[in-house]
Amino acid sequence: MNIALSALFLVVLLLPGYLFRRSFYLYRGSESLDATTFPSQILFSLPLAVILHCFAIILVERFSCYHIDIPLAFRVAAAADELSGPEVSDALRHPLLVTLYFGIVISVGYILGLIARIFVKRKKLDIRFEILRYRNSWFYLFTGEEVFIDPLVRNSALERSRDLLAAEISRNPKNTSTRVIKSQAQQYARLSKAIDLGKKDPKQLQKRILKEEPPRLTFIDAVVGLGNQTYLYEGVYSDVEFDGTGEIDRIVLTSVRRRKLDEIATGQVFHEIESDAFVIAYEDVHTLNVRYGQWKLSDQWDKDVF
């Protein structure tokens, strides 16, 4: 039996599962959030491919007049020496049908991966179940969804939001409208309830907080080396690009300002950078700090149920 034919057959068999996984982890066009190695991706694709082929075979056997010779397929995949010429000829008697079968299964695998990704993200199933989570922790950190995963990050974000709101309230001018004051007071009470609930019953807080949207703004502080100088950059996270291994390649910021690291002790002010999109190469970054803006909680916290 031709080894090359067997290898090609195995590749085609695995493609539906591989493309399902590929489209599930797809991020912004061609980038993938799957940071696992290629052999691991193939290994994880195997059960997905088996499931897809099983469903396809059931449909073909039930709703058509054709029969799929599964033992023959196993022998082709194994490059069996005892495979005879007539068997191969019989298997390839309908090349268009064989091509159509694999084309449909591969396409369905890719489409189902996209549908699964949309469904999982909409229902936050990747937050609830680690097995469905993207194999790239940077994605959750930058998008703010890390507050749903890590209790320490969640508590820090809640307390920081309350401190920011308290500072905002203290700076209110005397002519601040009653509506604004009431809204600020409501938001402060919601944050306080969430913080208190986290101290009393962290599991209940996790359940409640999943009904919220993540913080809208993510701020990045990056210590970057440029030549013989080291700078501290601050800005609002806009986008991130990953390389083929799932690691950060570039970070895109807006509203950026910077100052030399040795100017911090002297109290020098930041220098504003006029830019619509400021790109930092991650290879130049020494350290990275992520902080979130004010976290606006919904009115579910206005009910006295905690």
C-alpha cells in the first residue's frame, strides 16, 4: 500500500476536527488564540474529527443509497499491505462523491467551530468551564474578562472602581445636578455591596458578577527599553497582535503619554504623545502593568438580596 496515499487520507480525515478547533480559537481574521503546540492541536483534533465523521456516516447510511465501507477506510489509513487493487478501485469508483463527502464534512467542521465560538462567548461558557477557555490568558487580561476568572483581580478591580468613584464624588462642583449625584451614590452602593459579598460568600459573588459586563477601559503601563534609555508608557489599551505561538507581538495603545524611568523620582511630568494608535513591540517591553477603569455595575445590586 502506498504510504503517501495513506498519509494524505489521514490528513483529510483529521481536517474537519482541526478546522473546527482552528475556527473556534480564531481571533480577528487569521490570528489564533490557541497557544498549544501543533502536535497537541492534532491530538485534540482527533476526537472532534471522529465525532464529525460518525454523524456524517450515520446521515449518509440513513438518507442515501450509498454505503461507506468503514473497515476499508481503516485499512487505507493504516497503509495495509494486504489491501488489494480491486478494493482501491472499488473505493475510488465514485471520486466526485468521495470528494463531495470530505468537502462537506470539512466545511461543516469549520462552520460549527465558528458557531460554537459565538455561542460559548455569548453565554460566557468559557468563563464557567475551563475546558472551553481560550489557551491564551493575555486575551482575558486585556479584554477585562479576567475579572470573571481570577478572584484577586476581581476584588482589586471592584475596590479600585469604588476608590475612583469616591475621588470623583469628592471633586464634584457645587452645581452638580441631583441626577448625577444620585447615579454616583447608586453606583457606589452597588460596588460596596459587591465587595462585601465577596468577603462573605465569594462563590455567590462569582455567580452574580457573571451577569455583568467587564470593565470598559483597560489601561496599560509599560516599561520599555529604547537604546540606552528606559521609558514608562501609559495609555488606553486598543488592540493586541499575537504571533504564531500565541505570544504577544505588538500592543496598540491610545491616549499615550511617557516619561523616562529615572524621572519618576524627580517628579517630572509625563509628556503627551500625539497619536491615533501607538504601537509598542512586545520584545522591547521589560514589565507590563494592567489596570481597569471604573467598573459600572447593573441595577441587580439595588435589590436587597445579599
